[in-house]
Amino acid sequence: MSETNENLILKYGKPGSPYPKDREELEIGFYRSWKPILIKEGFYHFLLGLESYLEFQKKLSDLAEEPVGVSLGLSCMVEVNVAGGILTKAKQIQRENQGQNDSQHQDTNAVGVLDSLWQAFREGNSTNIFAVGVSEPGWETKLRKLSSTVKEGKLSGTKSFITNGAEADIIFWVTKSEEENPVYLVWRYQHQPNPNFASEAADISKQMIEEFFYTDFTPLVTHLKLTLNEYPISPEDLVLENYGKLGMELRLKELLSLVSLLIGKSKKVSIENEIVKIEIEKLTDWRDNFLGNCQGNPDADFLLSGFPYPTEGLLLALCKHWNLDSPKDLKSVDPDYQLFVWEDQLTQMLIQKKKRKLS
């Protein structure tokens, strides 16, 4: 555990509360209350090019050692891996266009918007949170089945599961356009004015329909179902022209981050169980060696080379500790363990993809 992040929850937290000291009375969201502290403690340094992806993973493990830290780690990793991943790709494309002196792609307003978004990860700025909307009803983890579209400058569609969505200032909305999946910025009016609503008389309630919900595991993390009906989009709201293959990289980063959360989550059990301790050490060594071979930002091919990530040994050791039959039963001890055994359709697809590659 690094000295900087040791007992971060205990250092800044309010006893008996999931919130930091002196912030609960502000009546702001859980992740929003902690984000300035996470910025101060360097949790977004990877995005800013100040440290390796491995160092970010170590921070997640440290965070997850405290019960509140699993929820906080999930919120942080989703913003870093997914929203941050989209911004990183957009920045890379922007630099390539500048290097080619491609005036066709040099929209001054769009460049300014993109640059301003990065301030959300630096100290001394107002707290802004980004969430990403990909999942839709009936999409079956296939981008080609997305129904969100932009027509005549109006975005319509439904996103069914936006993690951090209820606290987000801006949602990165993945859409469908012919063979590509453009990503647009959707500004939630709760926290900051949307520049696209030029008229105060605009009936926002009809353009945005929100439904907040929580899950049994990591119950402090907010989720959002959001429906847009002809929400106005401007050219500078286009943050990425094609989400496409990037989606696999971002999902693999999420799964690898769950490995780090599991390492931290299991640490206290290892104090009284030698087998759990050994399995934590094995999994930690695997992660550190795997990411130690990565220079810069890990891409999909690199991340897939180590997939599926070897958590089974630790999960089975935890089952033995509590006399459980299956890792799926760990949720009876703590609902947060469901986070580490739940497989969505995309994860199942990635497992099948890796099996085909090895056969």
C-alpha cells in the first residue's frame, strides 16, 4: 500500500458515514463528495499522463480495503476507464489531425470543449463528473443494434444503465450512424446549464426523462436510466466520431479494475486465513507482472492477452473460508462480492472470443 493512499477512507472519512468529513451536510452525491479528495490523492494521474496504469490499479486496491472504498472505487474506475478512455481517444485523434494540419477536422469550438473537459481531473477546478451511456434495451451488447440516433441536430434514444449517471454533469452518449458509433455530449441540466437549450421556455421535462436506481452490490453508486426525446445537439457536442473497437478496450479495463478491487476487498480476510493471503499474493503478482509489461495506455490486444483474468483461485479460497459451495454464494456474506462474479453478455462474449483465439 502506498503511503499517500494508506487508509484514505479512514483519513478523510466521517466515522459512521460513507461521506468525507464536513461534506455530508452539503447534500451532494457520494462520488461527488469524494472526487476532490481523489483528485488530490492522484487517482486521475494516469489520465493526465503522470503515472502508469498499474499505479492506478494499486490505488484501487488500497481504496477497496475499506467497505465504503469498493463503491468509491467502482465510481472512480468507471469514470477513469470509460469516460477517460473516450477522452483519451478523442485527444489522440485531435493530435493526429493537428500533426497532419487537417483543417477539415479543426473545429475550434470542438477543440475548446474537449480541452475544457480535462479540467475535471485536475486540482483547483469545480467538481464535474462524467458518465457514459452505452447499454440500451435490447441491444444485446452489439453496437450495431443501438437505436440512439441524431437526426437534424436532435438526439433521441434510451440508455438503460448509466453508472454514476445520477451524479453526472455530462453523459457521453454512444449513438448509431450507419457503420459508425459517434459519441455526443449530453449536458444534464441539474448541475450546469446546457448551452443547447437556447430558450428558457424549452420543455426540458419532455426532452429528458430520468429514472435513478441502485444495485444490491456497491449500493452507494448511483445508476441512471435516461430517455432523450429530440434533445438538441450542436456540432461541438461530438466528442468522438466512432466508439467502435474502443468499446472492447474499455470493457477489459473495467474487468481488470475489478481484479484490483477484489484484491483490496479480500485483504482483511487474509489476516485470519493463510490460503486467502496466498491467493491474494498470487493474484497481485500476476497483475503487477502483467501490467508491468505495458508501456503507456494498454490497448485491447494487450488486455485481451491476459484475459480471462485469474480471479478464480482467490474466489474459491474465500468460498472455503466461509464454507460456501460457489463464488456466486459470496453475495450472502457481502453483496459487494456479486460485483466479481457477475458476467454480462459482453463479458461472456469476450470469454468466447478468447477461447476461439486459443483453439
